Amino acid sequence: MANEALTGTSLASDPPAHTRSRATLTENLSPRATRPEGLHHGEGRHPGHRTGGEGLLEANFVALFTRHPDQLALVREDPSLVPAASNEVLCFWAPVHAWGRRVTQDVTIEGTEIPAGAQVAILFDAGNRDPRHYGNPDAFVVERDPVDHLSFGDGPHGCAGQGLARLEAHAVIGALSRRVGRLVAGPEVRVPSNTTRSIEQLPVLEVIPA
Ligand code: HEM
């Protein structure tokens, strides 16, 4: 199942174990994690490791499907859309806004020179909404399946916990679409943060069963 959740991602096969922490995380969180001996939560040092009740991901699902009941209905009609819907939520509202990189050599990107040694912030939402890559990027469309979104970063240091996060996402969207016909919610209260897009409170006012 984890392998399926990682289909098309940079972690579709086990990533290179080139650092100690990566090796430990790979052991616990990569496709191998679903072996019967257990699934262990890692000690993620970034805000993304708190995928549970703290609103980083699951509350984003609920908030977005509340705003777009037609998209929830599509997933209900066709459960095979669950992975695509999960990718769309992650792409549409990147749970982590930005991540840093230190530039190792002089580089020019679209006319802007970035010197070796500079620190740059990579804005995931900007990439995820790049109209040169995705048509109609500001629409929430569960059938789009933006499998190459940037919300887990990319490359050898792409999120090591994304297998676990994706499994959680599939479980939440699957359960929501099976059990809920429509949700009515009040305005969400966001956690003020320049790093994460988290929801502190999301008052669910009405649940209409499927
Ligand atoms: C919605 C959930 C999550 C999001 C959006 C997220 C996002 C990210 C992002 C953007 C990065 C930086 C990637 C890069 O530099 O290219 C990252 C790295 C990382 N994440 Fe996550 N993450 C999530 C869940 C998790 C979980 C559940 C764990 C572990 C239990 C985890 C562990 C890590 C680790 C260890 C790294 C550093 C990897 C390295 O430097 O080699 N993440 N994550």
C-alpha cells in the first residue's frame, strides 16, 4: 500500500541512504515501513512531521472539500480518485510554504544571478500554481492528479516522511468520501505562521451522511 501511495514520486523506490538520519528514516518510513514488524513515527524536526490532529494536512482536506462539495462528490462516485484528490489538496494548499537551500555554485535563473553561498527560499505554492506547468492552476480539481507537485520538496532530500503522510491522506479522504455526503463548516482559524499552512480551528456545523 505504501508503494502505491508513492507511485510517481521521488520516493517510489527507497531513496539513497546517504546520511545517518536519512538511513534511519528510510528504514522506518519508506515503502519498507509497512512490513509487519511495524510502522514507527520518526522524530521529524520540521513542522511537517506533525501530520495528525494539528491541522497541517487533514484539516486542509476537510476545509477544501467543504468549500468544494462537487469535488467531494466526484471522489465519492469514483473512489479510485482518492490518490489524485490527495495530490490536488497537497498541491493546492502546500502545507509547508517555503524551504531553504544553500546555493553551491553561481547560477543564473531566468536572468537573476544567484551567487554561490547564498541562501534561497523555495516557495512551494508558487511552483505548484505555475501556469506554465498546470493549466488553470487556481482551480481545485480532484481529477488533475498533480503527482509532481512540490509540497514534499524534491531530490535526494525530499520529504522522508511522505510515504506516511500520503497513507494518512488516502485514509482520511477515503473515509470522508465514503461516509460524508456534504459538510457545512464555519470559517477556519489559521495558525499564524510563515512556515506552515495549518488550521487551528475548523468549526464543522453540519455533517450530512453519504
Ligand atoms: C503533510 C505532511 C508533510 C509535509 C507537507 C512535509 C513537507 C516536507 C518538506 C517540504 C521537506 C523539505 C524537502 C526538501 O528539502 O526538498 C520535508 C523534509 C523532511 N520531512 Fe517532511 N513533510 C510532511 C510529513 C513528514 C512526516 C510524517 C515525517 C516523518 C515522520 C517527515 C520527515 C521529514 C524529514 C526527516 C525531512 C528531511 C529529509 C532530508 O533532509 O533528507 N515529514 N518535509
